[in-house]
Amino acid sequence: MTVSPNTPVQPSSYSANTIPGIVLPTLTGETQHDQTEVRHALLDMNKNLQSIQNNIQSNSSSANTPLKPLSSAPSGNITFQAPTTAGIYMVYIPVGYLVATSGGPYMLIIQSSVMGRTVSVPIGASGNTISSGDLLFNIYIDSSGNVTSNAWEIAGSNANGSYEQRSNGEMACFKYQLSVAGGAHYTWTFPVAFNNTSYSVPACGGNIASGNFILGTDATTRYTYQVEYYCCPIGGTGTAIYDLVAFGRWRT
């Protein structure tokens, strides 16, 4: 049988759609009528989907609402009690609250009511400038009350250089374009203190006009806050310009 291209073909009937309240029309082969029926069905489907979405939003878990452990910049150490129900929670700390009102540094400890592992967030001294923006990260509370977090990073700076502190306890400190005259000693006070003396300060490249730049290895120059550099030979001339970096931990 030959069918004209303009002759509508009778399709099979369609069964109810799995979306509640939506039934697709049974098409009759009348083109204009079929288009109207499909439009009405799509409009009904859109309304139904919007209703489902609104219902999901209105019944969403409180775990999706960020926890806000700080309401202002702290002036001392703070312990924040996280929810008791096991699950994943989002933590939000505005950048302005990551710097102490005075003194510091301080520590924000996030724990559950059952004391287990905790999450620590350092709050910089008032002279620090936090440059990483607001801190937003997830924590996980297990059935035993242990609190763990995924990766986060705080970056800041002050007159002694810049630093990066990470959720796993690692820290790096930087000092850029340090100028040391020939034969002179330079003691670098880190922008943030390391947790212990087990940090490393690898040799860094730079522009040496005369002599050599050597990392001091004497034990008395390698304590928590400072490390000593000197430009050799003693009595030499010229200037060495270096970018310095130190690696260690801000917590155990």
C-alpha cells in the first residue's frame, strides 16, 4: 500500500508514564489534535516535576545546611560540638573569622558529643592576612563519634612571608625576593610557627652576585620559629637574592 506523505499514520496507544499523575495521550492520527494533546501532557509533566523538586527541597536533610562553628573572629581556643547523628556535614567559616581578633594563633576544634577523633582548624594571629577566601569543607561523623574531614587549605601572609596550612597537618612557609649582602647573616622568622623542629628548608635558587649562599646547619639556628642563612665567603661582596621555602607540620 502506498501512503501519501501528508496522510497521518495511526500510532499505537501509549501507556501511563511512570511519573505520578502523568498520562501520555492516546494519539488519533489527527495532526493538529495530537500536537495539542502532547503540549498539554508536557505542561502537566513540567508542573509535576516542579512539585517533586519543591518537595525534595522542603524535605532536605539538615546535613545539607552548612554548620557555622564561628559567629565572629575568636579571641581564644574554641571547641565546637558537631551533630550527634552520623553522616556527612558541610562546615562554613568566613574568611574574616580565620584571623583572631587579637593575639593568637588559636585553634578551632570540631568534635562530636562522643569524644573521638577531631578536626582542627588553625585561626591565624591578628597580624596575619588570610588570602584563601572563605573556608568550606565537609566533615564525616561515624557511629563511634569520630570526626574526619576531606582536604582543605588555608593560605595567609604577614611581614615574615606567606604560608599554607592543610587539613592533613602539613604546612609550607615561603619568603620571596630575600636580599642578603655578602658576608651577612639572615635569620628567618617563619610567618607561622611549625609544630616541632622536624621541618626542612631545602636550598633555594637565586641570583648570586658574589660568593655562595649557604643554609645554616648548626642545631642552635634550627628551632621552631627561626632558621639562619648566611652569604659566603665571610667578608665577601655583592648581594644574593633568594626565594626561601620551608616544609613541616602545623600540628601532629
